[in-house]
Amino acid sequence: MTTQRRARHTLVLATAGLLLAGCAAQPGTAGSIDGERITQNELEDATSEYVALTGQETEPVVVLNTLLAAEVLPPIAAEYGYAMSDGEIEALYAEQAASLGAEVPADGYSDAFIDLGRYLFVYSEVAASPDAQAVFDEFTAAMGDADIVVNPRYGEVNAEGVIEPTSHDWLAGTTEQQ
């Protein structure tokens, strides 16, 4: 291989590496919204704690969508007077655990699961309020304007700021899935 050709190959590889590095999130990142990072570990914690509390299986992409939205809705809702402290979220989880016969973890819930609950409980409170339309309009606009990046394993973000799982036509399901 000539020196010029080798230099060209090196330049192509270096450029590709820079492009890939610029597109990739930090290792261990499930997603981010306006610079707020949600790690794989946080996503796994929130997902497993949700399943343990409710007994309902869920996909991590659903939890990731909620954790991303949890960075946007609570501050908007707080402007309208709808806010919940960590203690209030933990108390609501304790009530749910008692009614479902689930155990509250001895070391408490993870910060990610508290964030998940804050979104879910605030959403429920706002939905039953006279301010619902205004809050949700502002929330929808904010999600559409947010800089959301997700790990490609979970899908792609649409114009509304929601992750849509990626389907690959070239992947064949098992016999049970077909």
C-alpha cells in the first residue's frame, strides 16, 4: 500500500471515529434530555423497582420515556402549584406497597424511581385539575423543543419527544413470535 493511500485510509478512519464519537452518548447512558443524563443503571433500577412494586412487567423503553418526561413535566406543573416532595412520593409508594402487598425496600427507593413517581403522581394530579389543558399544552411544547438523545438500543425520538422503538425488518422472530 502506498504512503498516500495509507494516509487516506487513516484519515477516513479518524474522521469516522470522530463522527461516531460525536454522535454517541457517554458510555452507560440510556438517554438524556437537555443535558440531564439518565444512566443505564438508573433505568434498570427504576424498571425493576416498578415491577417489584406493581407486579406488572414493563419495557425499559416505557420507563425511559417516563424518566425523560419527568425532567420536564414536574417543573411546569410546579408553576401552576402542583408539586410533590420526595417524602410525599415515598409515602404514596408506601401506600401502594401496602395495598398491593409489596415490600418497601429497606434502603428506600432509588432516585430514578422517585423521579418516575414524581412524574406519574404529578401527572395524575394535574390531569384531574382545571389547569390540565394549559399544563399539558406547555408540557407537550417543551417536550417537542427539548434536546433528547437516546441510546439507539431503545429506539429513536419522534417530533413530540417520544421514543419510538426501532423495528428491524431483517430481524426474524422466534417461532412463537411469528
